[in-house]
Amino acid sequence: RNYWDGSDEFYVKLASDEYWVMGDNRLGSKDCRVFGPIKRDLIHGKIVLRIWSLDSDYSWWIVDLISHPIDFWKRMRWSRFFQWVR
């Protein structure tokens, strides 16, 4: 079941033990917009470091790199490499 219709705004009702998480890859992330809310007991840690960030519509970065080898490097968010997340 897809919880997202592709729009910029959407409404989600969560139970008291549910969380809504979204990836940083905008339209390419397979996150709660696709698989729905996450139950609290499935969360086991906290994100502390962002390794890298890419502005891409592909779910897999390697597909993007193979499809667009030159443009791929232009869409890297270099300022977000190895960045601590508070």
C-alpha cells in the first residue's frame, strides 16, 4: 500500500506507537511514503552521522552513476559529506 500520492503535502494519521520517517533523496527515497509508519519497537538507534547526500530521483546511487556518470558528480551535495546530525 502506497501512503503517498506524489504531492508536496499529504496527511498521515499515526498511532501513539508509530513514527513517520523520510529519506533525504526526495522522490527517490523508499521511506514511509511507500511502506508506511514504523512501530516504536522497530526503532533501535539514532542517526548520528550523514555519510553523503545526492540529489537524485534514483533509489540506488549506483544506477544514477551508471546512467549519468558526469552529471552524477555535479549533483553530489559536497557540503553534507560526513556531517554530524544533531
